[in-house]
Amino acid sequence: MRIREIIEALENFSPLSYQDDYDNSGLQLGLTDVKLTGVLLCLDVTEAVIEEAANKGCNLIVSHHPLLFKGLKKITADDYVGRCVMKAIRCGITVYAAHTNLDNAYGGVSYGLAGLLGLKDTRPLASLPGEMLKLVIYVPASHSEKLREALFAAGCGATLRYDSCSYSLNGGTGTFRPLDDARPYAGHIGEMYSSEETRLEMILPRCRRGDALKAIYSAHPYEEPAYEFTSLENDFSAQTGNGSGVIGDIDEMPVDDFLRKVSDAVGAGCLRHSRFSKDCVTRVAICGGAGSFLIPRAVSMGADAFLTGEIKHHEFLGREHEILLIEAGHYETEQHAKGIFRAIISDVLSERGVADVHVFEYTDDNPIKYFR
């Protein structure tokens, strides 16, 4: 098995197109078309992580936070990033990161945290802008079902709770005249041709556009199919489950009991929380890591509590009648990303029948310590 096969599986789960504009997810350094010897999973890449990967015989490190987050003007031993880059190259280790693309993917970081808390009816707190496309394509009626099925198989027409969604309109007439170098499906060179066509429409994530095009050119009978993709500015992306943060419901729980549940679930050294005028919590919003930008969205969605990793001092002020704000730590709310990576990679190894490649989790990667 090659390293690139693991990367393909990770990006199939959380495409790089899902990452925020400021981010630098993806391949950080190293080779991908080499045999995989082992994988080490971590939240942050440090010298200790690289050393442990080398000791365990791993030539791939998968991290949540990118090692190369900002542009480098020099690579020296003056800072830990430069030392990590040199050490990884020296050890022949490839480094890959899935950061905000994993945060924004269905089943990603916030969903994992929601699962730890037992939230029900989970859905994205904020949809991804411009994530969804609408495909409109015209096809001879005789081939519409074949094309429809090919597009479904390519990931088109699916939402969070439904798949095989499409719209078709029959009875239209398409015309064309093949020129000298054409290879027409029907008709003759130089002669006008017309046929009954079906207008077929379906939505798809932007990251599936390439797969949709492959399906079109494999299943459509025309040499030059007529189609168009349109960007959708609506909440369809929420229906795919992709987006920032998660909101869901729990059985009514006293505030103190809920805070204790959060602390136990994430193993927090301590919790910081705001004043709150209500006695109980039933609707909870979550964003792993630094998610305080979603506080207004959580309030507007009717959440009783909002849990994230980092909240600034002034953001705790003036919300006591609106929402319970809980800061549990950046690491604490994202550490389960390693478990998500493990599940994806283990599935690939199992499918390929690979038994000699091992996946390890680095367990001492919280840079923040607590003194009691």
C-alpha cells in the first residue's frame, strides 16, 4: 500500500475544498508514492512526535493541526517548525494535516464531540457558503435513466437524510448538426438532427464536480453533452451534514450536571463557563477548537449552551439570559480527531487486506498543563 492511498481516503472523508480560506490543510512535506510502513496520529506535529514515528517505523504522520500554517522564509533550527521539517525529511517521514476541512466535514470533529455528549438530531450549526452546486444536463430520453444512475453513483443528488434526489422534465427537443470532424451518436454529417430530450437536475457538493463530469462523459451518448453547474447560495450544504459546528438536543439536564458531563467527556483539567439564568439545558451547540465566532449563530439557533475550546474574556459578557458559554480547552475538544483518523485509515487497511501496517496514536500532545 502507498501513502497516497491513505491520503485519498482522508480527503474522500474531508475534501480539502472544505477548509477555511486561512487554512493550510493537506500534504505538508514528504513523498506520497512510496510504500506505507506505519502511521502515527497526533493533534500537533512536534519533534517528539517525529522521533516516536521514527522509533515505531512509521513513515506517515497524520495531524489535525498543520505543521506548516504560515509561509516559511527560512528553514533553520531557530524554531520548532524548522527543526521538525528537517527531522522529518532526515527520517523519510511524510506529514499530512486535516484541519478545518475535518472540522467542516460531516462526521468530523464537532460531530465526534457531539457523540461523546450523546446529542440527538445533530445538524450543522452553520452551513458552508457556496459548497453546493446544481447540475442541469440535457440527455436523450432513452439514456436519461442510465445517466441518472451514473450521477447518483458519483455522489450527486444526496443530502443528509436522502439520496437519489433528482428532478427531470421530459418532452423537450434538442437539435444539432454534425460537422465534418464530428462523431455523432445519431444523425449524419452535415444534416440537421433533432430528438426528444430530458432535462435532468440534481444538487451535488462542489468537491464532487470532477466525479460528476466523469460520470457524464461515461454515461451520456453525446460527444459534446450540454450541461451547466450553478453555485447555490442556500442552506443545502446543511442538508449534507457539512458545515461549521454542530447543534443537537439532549434530555433536559440541570446546568451543573451538564457541566460535569462535559468535563468527564473531554477529560478537561478545568472548565470556564459564563453565568446563566436558566436551570436546565436541552439544546446544545458545539464547535471543537477555537469556535467562539459561532456564538451569535448558536444564540440564533436557540441553543441553551455552547461548548468550544477557546472563548475570549469579553465574549463571556452580557449573555447570561441567552446562553451558557463553556470553554473546555482547545486540545480537549479536538483530541478525538485522532480517533476519526484511526477509523478512516483502519477501514482502508482492512479493505485492502493490509495486516502489516500499524496505526498508533501519540498520547502526550497537549501543550497546556494544569496545576492544581
